[in-house]
Amino acid sequence: TSIEDSDKSERSSTSTDDDHVEKARAVICENRRLTVLEVSEEVGICKIRATRF
């Protein structure tokens, strides 16, 4: 196994579970002027993952 493989297996997948996806969509629909940082903080996911919504 490579170092890259072991890093991936320990990463959290919270940004892609159904609860976080629905919460992000609801937050965005409620206020479409929020920044990516504000959405990520509201939902509890990292900023990079929030860009996917």
C-alpha cells in the first residue's frame, strides 16, 4: 500500500453523506448570497467540499 492509499482510507466522508448534502442544499436555497466559507461553516464541512454544492 502506498502512502496516498492510506491517507484516503482515513479521510472523513461527511461532506458526501445524505444529511450533509441536504443541509447544504437547504442552506444555499435559503440564502443564495452566502459564500462558500459561510456554507461550509454552517453545514460543518470543509470549504473545498462545499464548492461541490
